[in-house]
Amino acid sequence: YFATVVEEQSLTKAAEKLFIAQPPLTRQIKKLEEELGIDLFEKGSRPLKVTEAGLFFYQHAVQILTHTAQAASMAKKMKLVENVVKVGYVSSLLYGRLPQVIYLFRQKNPDIHVELIECGTRDQVEALKLGKIDLGFGRLPISDPAIKRLLLRKEKLKLAIHKKHPLSEFQESGI
């Protein structure tokens, strides 16, 4: 309240800005002056003028309000950090169902931010152990006792080669 009165240089304007009536605002300022044992404003001045002690108090009050706003902002950001899922993935999965899985997850969990981190399957195992990712989507059948693995689907691999390549003779045999 005090900072707003100083900035507006008027109890009436400050009360309007704060959406309160002027008498309660005046009482709060008087109460603050009594607590501090000083006059914060020069009596009878129009526009309202701050005393030297009031100016000193105002400057420190603004710093405190700024620090409070920054602390509140950081606390909110910390909450966001808690709501992040870091997902490791192999880039080739972007052509499969991974985008659909991420989309559906975001639809069901709008408050959770998904952070995608591209890395190979082997690197994902280490990243999981170190806590750098929360889950991973890979293609290699790696087993590690520290990692729980779930097979989502089997895929057939295809080889694309020029028809005159020496390996093309194995096309019919399926080798």
C-alpha cells in the first residue's frame, strides 16, 4: 500500500489503483507510521510528498517487493521443473509412432512438459542410470539389470540397395 501511495502521490489515486476505499488505506499508512515511529509523508502537502525517512523506507520497500516477486516467479518455475518428463529417443522413431505417443501423452497430461532428447539406445541406458532422462525409446535389445525394458512392438528391417549390387542376389532367399 505504502509503495503505491508514494508512486501515485495521492491517497485517492492509490486507493483506486489498489481497488480499496480511501479510509482503510489512510488507516494502514497511519498504522505503518506508528509502527515505524516516523512520518512517511509531509502533512498537508498536495501532491503528497514523501519525507526523507519515507523516501529511504520506500527505496528499501521496493527492493523487498522486487525480491518477493522474483522469489515467487522462481518458485513457480521450480514447480514447472518438477513437471518435466525427459524422454530419450532414437531419431528414426520420429518416422514411426513416437510423435503419436508423445501427442497422446500431452493430451492426457497437459501440466507435464515433455522434453525430447535425441540419443542412441546405448546412450539412453547410461542417461537413465544417471537420471538425465526419465524414459527412453530405442531399437536395440539391450538388457541391463538396472533398467526395466518393455518391448512395444517388433519391426522387420528392410535393406535398400541398387539392383546391380552384389547383395541383390540374396533378395529372393530373404537372407
